[in-house]
Amino acid sequence: MNYRLVVSALSIVVATSCVAPGVYKDLEARHEVLKQENKSLMDENSELFDKKAQLESDLDALNKNYNETVAERDKLQNDYNALKSNYDNLQTSYDALEKNSSASIAKNVQQNRELLAQLEAKEQALAVENTRLEELKKELESRSQRVAELERVIAQKDASMHALKDAISRALTDFEGKGLTVEQRNGKVYISMENKLLFGSGSWAVGTEGRRAVNQLGTVLSENPDIAVLIEGHTDNVPYKGSGQLSGNWDLSTKRATAIVNILRENKDIHPVNLTAAGRGEFAPIASNTTAEGRAKNRRIEVILTPKLDEISKILNDI
């Protein structure tokens, strides 16, 4: 998004509208802060999923190392067994030759000493490998526990978002077939409301039916304080031809998103810090702008609900 263009457009609005400059600057500053917070949340979410992938790769490497160590331990054990069998055979030969040849006895004594030295060396090496194997096993178990905890928290977040989606769907059931959809994907919940439900043509004033839908959505959001709420305004690609209060579609989409935020803020149980308003203009269509039906779908408000990832971040920091 070209935020410089948005700021320039908003500046023109201030110059041509009846809104006090001080109030506008406060809103502009708040918009910038919320925009940064939203970007930070999105970057953090992407980083967490990258870390999870890295952790799973590390676990695969540890499993491989563990299996290689087990193979090396088994090889040492086989070598030890072979040497022990050889030693036993030599000991038997030594007993048989003891009566007949002092030279053979001396040779067997030397061989026995060498074999004993080799056995001791193998035993020491085997003990070292067993110690290393035990350490790797403990580390693998510890990593596995942390991955399991991470997967549990992620699954819990997904389940919470699914429950949130169901709650929103129930709250907005009156608006089915009126340009409103609710879906869950990528760990987030998306509520899309076509402008025909919310605004008149070229207007950012929310109508009675649209306000009722937003208020019912706000009731569900007030019961979920750990959810970040991004409100995006979208238009079709038809240039705005309204009054001088707006500079274009981008400006219109921003004002419409802000209008939804203002309605949600009327609910005192919704924390303003969780709310972000953004205008996308005509640059994120979901349908073709070559037909009236497609343009109607593109003229919409999207409310994107994202779970806060503090608990997941804590687990990753402990790894």
C-alpha cells in the first residue's frame, strides 16, 4: 500500500473539509500507529511459523544423529563381542599349549595382553558412545516436549479461532444472503461485508442495517479481548466522482474502514488498541471488475481477526 499517497489524500481532505486540523492529526497519528502494529503482528506471525519449521528441521537432524549414534554403538558392541570371542579362543589355546611350549605360552600371553588392551579401549569407547547417546536422547526428548507444547498451543489457537468463527456466524445469521460471508483460513477469521449492506454509493456513512450488523459483530469481539481486529476498506476500479471531500477510491476506502472502527469503538468492552483501520482502494479485488456483479463483490469491508501470539513467542524463546 502506498501510504504516502493516503497521507497526501488525507491532507487534501483536511484542506477541503470542515474537520479541525488538530482532530485530523490525532486521527492520522493513530492510524499510523495502528498500521505499524498490524505490520508487526503479521511479521511476527510469519516469523513464528518460520521458527516452527526450523525447529521441526532441527528435530529431524537430531533423530538422524540419534540413529547414527545407535548404529555406531551397535558396531562397537559387535566388535567387542568378536574380540571377546577371539580372546576366549586364545585363552583355550593357551591352556592347551601351556604344557608343551614355553615359547607358545609367552606368545599367547602377549596376544592376550594386546587383546585385553583392545577390549579395554573398546569398552571405553563404548562407554563414551553410550554417554553421548544418552545425552542426545535427553535432548531429543526435551525438544520433542517443546514441539509438542508448541503444537498444542497452535492447535488451541486454531480451535479458539474456529469457535470464534462459529460465534460470529451465529451472531450474523440474520444477514446471510445480504452480501456477508464468514470464513476461517490461515489461522485467521475473515468477515466480508459488501457495501450494499453498509453504505450508499460514494458514501462512508453506515446505514441502519449495516450498523446493526457491525454492532452484533462488536458484541462477539468484546468477548474475545485477545484478538487483533483489522478493518480493510475496498472499492471497485471505477474512479470516484463525488464531492471534493474525497480525493479518490483510496480515500473513500479508508474513510469507510474508519467508519466501521468508530462504530466498534462505541462498544466500551472492545479495546481500541486491538483495532486497526486500513484503506486498500481498488488494488485488492476478489472478482473481475469487468462485470457489475464482480464490481459489487469488490466494493466491500473485510474484517480480519488474528489471534495474539504471545504464548507461542514465549515457547519459541525458551527453545
